[in-house]
Amino acid sequence: MGKGFGQLYKMQGIITYVLSPFEQRAYAGAIKNGIPNIVRRTRESIFYFAPPLLIGYFVYDQVEKEHARLMRKNPKDYENDQ
């Protein structure tokens, strides 16, 4: 019928091995190797993302508190109202 893509030219001296997608184990070692790898990477990078995250949280918290304080009415401003 014809050759498919990737089989149009025969190269000599190059050996390729192909494993069918149905024979691969997609999640091989995901628990055994994946979880410790996530923990290791998190430990290594915690000092890069934690300080800006904490600083941002504290600034946001203080800004929200100040905004809530400024939005309150001062009762002394309304003492003489009838």
C-alpha cells in the first residue's frame, strides 16, 4: 500500500527501538519515587517562594485591617445630629 511517515527512507547503521504505548507502564514508580521527589523539591525551593508569600500575606492582612478601620464611622462626628 505504501510506506507511512517515518518509513520513507531506510538509514543504515542507526538502530532504533520502539516500545508500544500499550506496553508502557505510565505510573511505574509514581508512589515510590514520585512522593519523595516532591518532598525533596519542596524542601529545596521553600526558601524561594515562602518569604514572598508570607510578606504578601502580612501586607494584605494589614491593608484589609486598615481599610476596615477607615470605613468605620466615628460616633463623635454625629453627636449633635437631631
